[in-house]
Amino acid sequence: MSNLDMGKNDNQKKRAPRWMWVTLISSLAVNLLIIGIVGGAAYKWRHGGHWGGHGFGGPMAKYISTLPDERRSEIRKTIHAHFMKLRPQWKEVHRARKKVSESLKVEPFNRIGL
């Protein structure tokens, strides 16, 4: 046995260097960050965006695609008629949400200004 090995036990000989541990933990953190970003984007896309949009269609669109062509065209006409009636209201809701969002970003926050 050499003089260098005399004071070390078996655990100290087998342990990885500190830079390897730092690299491992950093890699784990970056991987978790990427998984979080991808998962958050998928969740946001699936549930209608930042404000939880109306998600027009959704599972109903899949159901409609299984129907015969004549029935599908009737349903699409009905949906289109209601969509045109509701579109101005959706735009108004969008404008109101945007106005609230902009007022919350202004410093200092003024609750009366809403």
C-alpha cells in the first residue's frame, strides 16, 4: 500500500469528484425546467390559452366528424349561425380582459381606475 492510500477508507476512494456532482444536479435542473415548459405549454394549448378561452368545438368537433355529410352540414350551419351572433360578445369580452390586464400592469396599481 502506498503512502497516499493509508488515510482513506473505501468510501472516499469511490466517491465521484465534486464537479461531476455539480454537473449532474445542473443537468437535472435544466431537464426539469424543459419538462415544465413543455408541460405548461401543452396544458395552456389544451385548455384554451392564458384566459381559459371558450374552446369552440373541442370533443364535439370529433363527434361531428363521425356523422354523415348531410347531418354534418346541418350542424355546421347551426354552429355558424350562433357563432356569428356570439362573435361580437366574444370580442367585447376580449376587449374587457385586455383592458383589465393593461390596468393591472400600470404602476402604481389604482383600484378605482377600473
